[in-house]
Amino acid sequence: MASLLPHHLASTLRIAPRATRMARAQQSKPVRHVTVQMAVRVATRDAQLARCLLHGLLGRALGVHTIDFDRSRDLACLHVELERARVPDAMALLIRTLPGAEFGTIRRLDRSRQR
């Protein structure tokens, strides 16, 4: 058992500098915010509520959005631009509030920006 202890300490000392280098490298990289477009289908009567919910959640982070109405099917399709990291929050909020919401394609946009 005593022979394992010095070996364990030596391996810990080798790992620590590498972990420090990796942490420094991550700090020096600019944070990249990837913008995506998410399509959400809801009943026409719920389109305004869905838009308000997204505005409440995302505020100014909510990008360009459009709503297409299909009167024959009584559906509205919201096309919303937001940061990829916020997609799970937006989906969870809409599904909790509007259980009939359907999610379409989520596409990456070229408007991604660095901070």
C-alpha cells in the first residue's frame, strides 16, 4: 500500500499542470454564441401567447421572428431566432404552457457572433 502512495502523488502532480494549461486556454478563447432558427407550430389562437412567452423568457435576446398563419388548418408557425444555448429553455416553457405545441426544424444561422 505504501508503494502506491508515492506513485499516486506523482501522477497527480503531472495532471495538475495540464489541467491548468487547459483552463487557461479555455479562458483565452472568445465565447461564441451560435444563433439558430427554431420553428414552432401552435393553434392560431395560441400564437400571441407563444410569442409573449418567448419575449418574456428571452427579452432582447429574442432575434427576428415571424409568424405564418395557415387558416385552413388553424395553425400558426412561429420562426424564432435565438441562441442555441437557450433552445431547451424555450422548448420547455412552450411545452409546459402549450402542450399542443409542435417543434420543427432547428437550423444554425450564419449570424453567430463572438463576445
